[in-house]
Amino acid sequence: MAHLLHLDSSVQGDHSVSRSLTRRAAERWRAAHPGGTVTYRDLAAQPLPHLDPQTSAALSAELIDEVKAADTVLLGLPLYNFGPPSTVKAWVDHVVAAGVSIDTTTGEGLLGGRDFVAIETRGGGYGPGTPREGWDHAQTWLSHGVSLTGLQPRFVVVELTMAATNPAMAELKPLAAQSLADGQAAIDRLWAAGESAA
């Protein structure tokens, strides 16, 4: 039976764009996998502790088991201060574990073969030619951070999410609306018939 691991990390609650988008993605996943099951973890409401000698091994094993049980991992990834939320960093730190998610003899990642979808939301614009091109460190970091485990994320990115509430960005509202519409369309294609993981 197909199984989805759904992770949210935004601290914005009902106002979160990333949460609304992962909710949409989870609904599309369920529609494409009738009878599939879901494990949900809210990294903001129940943040994981940082690595420590006492609790890390058991918690890492629990979190890695959640990944191993899933065919698909769905992560909401808001951009905070040009990087991922610290709660996502903590999750990755626990998931990257020699002997559990990485073969200590071969160095091979043990979590490959899963569809890993990260839905990233960015308050401003970080695309080519913008003043902050290259300032988004969350996407590259996540790809590198989980690479040892064999996970390979594919990204849906929606940006300019602060245009609706920041008066200084009022003229960017049409671009923000287009980015949101493009992201929603990309989500709707994720598990459509004939669509394969990239």
C-alpha cells in the first residue's frame, strides 16, 4: 500500500503559504493513490531537538523508519533568512545517520528510490537577474544535506509570497499571483497519470 510522509515546518499557521500548498499536494497524492496512508509530522508545532549524545540514536531511528515506510516524502520548505527553518535542519541532521540511513561499508545511501518533493516558498524574488539571485540557500542545502542518504528532492517553488501583505511589494502582486498559479499547476501535475519523478 502506498504511503506518504507529510512534513510541514512553517510557523505561520493558517496564514502559511507552504502549508496550503503541501495540503494541496497531499490531496493530489491521495487522489492518485486510493487507499494510500499518510504519516503527518509538524516540525513547527513539535520541533525536534538538536543532536545530542543521549537521545539522538533512538530519535534518528524513529525518523528514518518514517522515511523508510514511505513511498513519497512531502516537505513544506519556507525560506527563512535565506535558509531552511532550523526545524528542517534538525530533521535532516537526525535522518543522516551512519549505519541506519547510510551503509557504513559502501557509503551507499539507504533511503533512495523514494519520491521526495519539497515545496519551497520564498517571500521575495530570488530568480535570475534579481538583486538577491543566489541568496536562496535552502534548496541547494537540502539537496546536499540528504544526498548521503540517497534521497533526491525535486522542488516546486513559489515566490513573492509577501507581496500580499508588504506595501513595499504592492507592484509585485501580479507576479506573485502568477508564481502561485504556476506552483499550484506544478503540484497538480506531480502525480498525474504519466508524470514521473524528476
